[in-house]
Amino acid sequence: MQSPDPENIRIITTLGHVDHGKTTLMDTLLAANNIISARMAGKMRYLDSREDEQERGITMESSAVSLKFQVLGREKSPKTYIVNMIDTPGHVDFSSEVSTGSRLCDGALVLVDVVEGVCTQTIAVLRQAWQDRLRPILVINKFDRLITELKLAPVEAHHHLTRLIEQVNAVMGSFFASERMEDDLRWREERERRLVEKKDQLADEADATVNETDEFQEKDDEDRYFAPERGNVIFASAIDGWGFRIGKFAQLYAKKLGIKETNLRRVLWGDYFLDPRSRKVISYKHLRGRPLKALFVQFVLENIWAVYDAVVLNPNQEKVAKIVTALNLKILPRDLKSKDTRNLLFLIFSQWLSLSTCVTQSVIDVVPAPSLAQRTRIPKMLYPDLYEATIEPKNKLEEDLFSSNSAPDARVAAYVSKMFAVSTKDLPENKKKPITVEEMRDKIREARKTRAAAEEAAKNGEQTPTAIPYTPPTPAAENEAIKEEPAEGTEVVLGFARLYSGTLRTGTMVYGLLPKYNAALEPTHPVNAKNLVTATIEGLYIMMGRELVPVDLVRAGNIFAVKGLEGKVWRNATLCAPGEGGISESPSHDRSCLINLGGVSRVASPIVRVALEPVMPADMPKLVNGLKLLSQADPCVETFQQQTGEHVILTAGELHLERCLKDLRERFARVEIQASKPIVPFRETATKASDMVPTKTPNAPRGTIHGVSSSNIIKFTIRASPLPQAILDFVLRNVSILKKLQHERRAKYSGATQDKELEDEQEVDNYGDVIRKPTVAPEQYWEALRKVCEETGGEWADVTERIWAFGPQKAGGCLLIDNRKSGTPFSLKRRLERIKAGDNEGEVMEKGAREFDVHIETGFQLASFQGPLCAEPVEGMAYFVESVEIDQGSLEKEIEEHNRMAQVTGSVISAVRDACRNGLLDWSPRLMLAMYMCDIQASTDVLGKVYAVVAKRRGRIVAEEMKEGTTFFNVTALLPVVESFGFADDIRKRTSGAASPQLVFSGYEILDQDPFWVPTTEEELEDLGEKADRSNIAKGYMDTVRERKGLFVDRKIVEFAEKQRTLKR
């Protein structure tokens, strides 16, 4: 399916909150292309091709479709446009599908429910569109709810719509404001740097600022906002098949009112009125107290209200007949007399205000063609730190990319944003081809000839052959037949891609650049060698929802599916070739065509972890292969094998987990699977409480622990203390900066080449962390930390120079601080500075002087990675090393006589680990629960039930606000992840489907209850009884985790003996 002109291609995606009508809107566009029946549009949800998507009524996977429209241009000659559309899910669990889809598009239809308004996912998708530089069109959907459900008058509806557009624009404004603040800060830093350089150069001059003529360039944000008069807002009701822009009514009324169409379009939205005497348009300043209706109310809303009133609210056939005649519509008499009011409404509106025509026209007008869009989008993909709108191309490859060149000699560059699995039998080449009309006619002709010949032979008295002569098949034909029949249930993985430049043909050989490929290095470099693969294009397909249409070639600016990447590309990649003919023998010759268009940033961090095993142990290989397929086909899921040997799957939420398990059972592994209970992460910490137990070390500050290694060779004192909140917040916010600094140190120290993703590979087990935006640049990290410590005061004021290490895993919310009185402190800051300066000798010397310091740090890392309560990571603790004493005589004796240095170092690590753990327990220990931020929209009649469900699951309401003009409340709650399983189903059952929650991981929160607390005072015993019948929640969570990990659980077998006793005996 090629477009006659590359300028007539558009690539868009649908974005929005769950249940705001994205798939229903797509149905209307598919009906306009005669792919589905117009009567089934909105009911069929054609692009929800999975069975569970149809059952639940929500989209779970993004799917693409290419539609062809003929539009009458200004020259009155029809132009053919091809619109490539991607339908994305709105549920927060599948937000990674949104980011993979939007990366390939130039524009977005942002759908907002007119009643529910701006929801959490609406803000998230608007941010995604902003980051990917998409041109958005706002679709205010479910307009019919204002009339049939809220029963608003046209004037009230106008106020409601104005407020809604203002809310959406406020979100866009907040993105613009944050970007401007960053630009301003960057400009100031750059200006100061240049001034310093100038002062150095012009040292003789009194003041270098005289030569500083550069001024801060202000950016215009006018085109960033939604305004109906600008044509980027559509008012629609997808279920009733209608939609319009202001321009449609301006066109209708321009002749009647005698006003130019362009002028009328400008005043049809907003506070403009028609003066009945002068027949002129006036603003609200000239009303002089007259009760006039706004133009939008008078000419637009009242007409729509009249149709709904005559057809649905107060059915009146005479009024309907008048409306049909006035609008000059062609509707059959039987349809006019039909009792099916919804169908009649659909017929009237689809002819009068066709939604498909409106959306198509908006997309053509607002969204630029690929050749224009790529001028602004590609520079941002190539240079993520770019803040200008566009830059000049530096070479032929960039020229081709920026202009979407599809000439035969143009460089080929395609971006595969995700992989998706398709059943082998669903591939077009494996389907039975339907018989054509011509083939059917030939068969009938052959049958007639055979019959005529048989009759002729019968007349002549010849014997007619009754059996069909058998011709044995050749071996080649047999092999072909075997090859054609695919194995039952096998899956093939295809790439979901967009071609940015060049032309791609089947059978061509291309390079596949994986996300970690570094374009600055040679293709043969060791780092790049493993991230550069070659692949042959086995098949190219145009995606039509659930169907695939095979094509021989794809030109630049199209969305397509590609076969031949299985086993070579994991999740995303960039396909490159020097031209249409494919690649040469050596990658070094083709270096000019190699480009990495980057990876996709994850929006939701996977938090729900489940261990899997097959019911039949013999099926383990099938499960392992199934997990590999699942991990490749789903951009958000993570699968790996733990140290315990368990196969673990990490998903974004409960619904996502259900979908993954269903896919494993039915498609990928095709075996029965047992899943463990969801494994939820906790964190451990300690606080200062009023009723703490006496200190473990008498006459010493709380948290002080004296430790010794084996044979008393090494004695040390470690003091644990809770970290002040300000320091903890700073450290956690800038964990990514700290990892970067540490990685640079390791890279230089070991002589290895930098690889930004190395940390991610090594730290698979450090899950459950919140994705935070750093607050400082790497070079300012230590200075900013010093300021925070000084503001905290006390013993923390000068702690920055004495920070020995961070933990767990060298970057986290725990600090090891060198507080020894003798010698220079073991400072991480100084080590990093020295290595940056290229002085590695100092590091080696320091290691020799204090040979056990490394082992003390290892013990600290172990203690912070597995805390004392239930072996979960520790957060918010500082460990001060007060003293370390080494008995040199005993140490030398152990080494010389027994050669037991390994035992000594092992005992030091174990002793430090135990001392750190005991130091935490000396304070009042606490568990930190992983929390979901829960957004619920509920009407007033079910609000009490929502509160009851949240309270039952130990959640708490953070905020509630009523949406103006509706009976809906927006409830925001915090809910522990461990209590969230089954929450969505529970809330839907209790409210009869009237409320549906959206859960987003928001971080950790302290559960303010000591796991070891027991009632002791008279009041507590009186309140709880001697047996403490009310269970300790924190201890319950702790014991559950300890039991799962195989640790000792302090649990009585017989709780209350008198309750067990048989009194009759």
C-alpha cells in the first residue's frame, strides 16, 4: 500500500486515560475505510484482537492500522492520503506500550472524557507527547454524556467545556514552564562559563562584561496550547459516530450571517455574541446587561441538543423529519420510523457531522508529513540533550533522516520500537488463499468440459473412467507440502517498526544496532561488536489490526512489521543499510550509515514479582523458552533466574501479571504453570521512639556495638544512627548521579570502556526502586551534599569529607562514615577526585596502609543489602566506624604459622555485618512498605463503599475533590502494595462497576509499628488483654517474608493452651 506522494502520509497515535474511547474512535475510522460495518463501529472494538481485551473491555497491546482516505483539495481534485494509526492502551500497567507507540509517530489524538476530565494517565500521555515532540490534537469525547447523563443546558455545557480546555492547557503550560526554567538555568551557567573564559583572555581589561552582548532568547509558547479556533480541538461522541471542529459550523453559517468564514471561525468559540439588532458580532464588554447567548451556544450546542431531544430524550417523529429535511440528509423512511433511537441518531449525525471526516481533516491540517515532522523530531532522538527546535544536518545520513528521503541511494534507517509475537498460522504466507472469481469460473468451465466429454463418450458406447488417475507426487513437492504446514501453536516474533529514510525490500541484508551501540566508537570495537548484528529481511507486512498484509517494499514514512529479527534483536533496535541494495561485506565500510536511534524510557517500574514453576517438572525447558519469548514480546516485563534457581517474572501491576501468565499458559510455553504468591519488596529502617529498650552497650551512645573477629585479632566499634530526612531525600533523589560517578571510577580504574547500561545489567536484583529525576549535575553532587549536611547541623555538618561508602550496592540510602580519630579519613569523595585526576597510586598506597578497610566496607554492604528484620535492603541508616584496632602480632602469627588470612578476612566481614545489624536493632526498628498512589473516580452514591474498601486494606485517603458540574469525586489514596492484590476487583464488585482504580507505584513509607512490640504496661494489658489478641501488623509482614526466604520464624505452635484443652475430661 504505497502513497502516490510522500507528502500525503500521516503517522498518528491515540493517547488517553483508560475508558476514554480510543478504540471506539478507531472503529469509526475503520468503518469509513469499509474494513468493518458502520453499524458495528463502537461495538466491535476491532483493534482489541485478544480474547481477554474483548472480555475486559480495555486495550492491553498497542496495534497499528494503515487507512487510505480520499480528500478533496482546494483545487477540487481528490488527493489520496495514507494515515498510519497506532491505538495504545490507557491502563497504567501498560504505559510502556504507550511510549513504544508514540516514539514512532508524528502526531497524537489525545482523548479526554468530557465528564471525567483530566485524569492521571491524561497527564502522563500529554507528557509523553511533549517529550517525543508530537503534534497533539485534543479530542473531547463522550459529548453525549453532557446531554443524556448530566442533563446540562447548552449554556452550562459551554462553561464546562471552557473549564475542561483550560485544565488541559494548564497541564501543557506546566511542561512549558519547567522546560523554560531548565533553559534559563542552562543559559546562566553557559554565560558564566563564557565570562570566566573571557576574563582569562582579557585580563588587562577592567570588566569583561562590556563585551557580553548575548541575551536570553525567549521562546513563544503560543502554538503549544489547544484552542478550538486554531482547529486542534475536536468535540466528539465516538459511540454516536459524530465529531466536529469550529470550522465546520463557521462554514455552515458564513453565508447565512454574511460574515467571512475565517472571521467567524475566530469568534465562534469564546465570549462572543451576536447583536440581534445590528447583526454584528460583539464581545462581552458591549453586552450592557443584555442576556445574550454566546455564539457557540446559539449556533452549535443548541442544534446538537435539539437533535438529541427530538430523537432520544423526547422522541418526536415530526421534529426528526423537519431536522432531516432542514439538513438535507438522505435517511430511509423505515429508519425514521424505527424504534432504535441510537441507530437513528447515528444515521443523522454520521451524515451531518461525520467523525471520520472530521478526524481525517484535522490530522491532515495539524499533523505534519514525515518529511517536515522529522526535521524537529529526529534531532531530539539523535541528541537527547538538544534544546533547540532543530539543527542543520551534519552528513548525508542526517540529511536523509531529516527529509525522510526514500530515493534508492538514500541511507536506510528504521527504528524497531518493540517486538510482538504472532501465531505462525496467522502469517499471510501460511493462510489458505481464498479462491478468486476467475479461478472459480475456470473450475466450472473445466467441469462442464469433462461432463460434455463423458456424455459424448457414453453416446459412442465407450467406457468412461470413474476414478481420477493418480500421479505420485515428486519428493520435492512432498518437502514443499511439509514446509508449508507450520507446527501447531508455534509463535514467530516480528518487529514493530517505522522507516525514517530510504526504501526497505524483502531479502535485503541490514545491520541491526542494539540500544547499547555507541556511534562514537568504531563498529569493530569490542563494546560495539556484541551490539551490532546482521539480519536478512524475511518478510515485510503492513499491519491492519489483527491482520498482516505482505508487501515487497516499504518506503520512508510508513509503519510496518518486519520478520527476520528473531534471536537477533531483543526488544528494540535500529535497522541500517547504506542503500536500497543492502549492506557490504565489512561494517567499517558502511560506518557512515550506522546510527543508533536510542532506547525507550520506561514509565512504570515493574514492582510485582512472581516465581514460576511448571506443574510437570519435565516441562521446565518449555517454560524457560516461553519466558524468553514473553520477555521479548512484552516491553515492560522482566524475566530472570534468581540465585535460588527460581524463575522469576517482574510485571508492572496485577492486571499486567494476569496477562503475562495467560500468554505463558496459552501461547508461549503452552504448559500448566504454578505461580507463587506475589513477592513484594520491603525496606528496613530504624527510628528514635519514646519507649525504646535499654542500649546493648552500657555507658555508650545508642546504636554503639563493639565487635571482634576470630581470635580477637581485630577489634572495632561501629555506631548506627538514623539518617536525617533531608540528607536521606537528597541521597535517594540523586542515586543515578552517584552510580554514574562510581561507574566512571571503576571504568578508569580497571581500564574498561564506559558503558552506561552496565549498572542495569549487574543490578537485576535491586528492584522496587522509584525512578526519580536527579536534582543536581554530577560535578555539583558533593558540593550540594555538603550544603545539605551543613543545614542539618550537629555531627552531620562536616560528614561529607568522611563518607566512606554508600549502600546497599554502593549507591543507596545508607552511609558508612569514617569517624576514627587517628589518620586521614577513608573518603569516597577524595578517591573519586584523585582517580578523575589520573592518580591511581594513592589508591593502592591507601589500600596497603589499611588493608582491612575494604573488608569493613564489604561487611557494611552485606548488612545494608540484607537487614536484620527479614533480609530486605536497609534505607535511612548511617554507620559510624568509631575505632579499628589490629593486633599485629597475632595477625602475623596466623599468617605465618597457619596461613589463615582468608579466615581472618571472612570473620571481619561477618563481624562487621552482625555489628551493623545489631546497631539497627538497638534503635526502634521499622519496616517500610512499598506504596501505590491510587486514583479513583466515583460518584457520590458509591463514595462510602470506596472508603470502606480502602480502609479495609490499610490504605488512607490523601485527597478528594469534586469535579465541578458533575456528581463525580476524584479520590486519591495511598495503598500498601502488599495489600493491593484483588483491590481492583473488590472495588468494582462493591460499587457494581461504578468505580475503577488506577494504581501507580509511588515509593516507600514507614509502617510506624515496632515488629517486636508486646503489651507490657497496665493500660496496654487492659486494652489488649494478656494474650494480645490484636495481631502486630508489622510482625505479620516480617514473619511472612522470613517464612518465604526460609529464615527462622519465632512462632508458637500452641498459642493459648486453655483454648486447646478438652474440659470434659
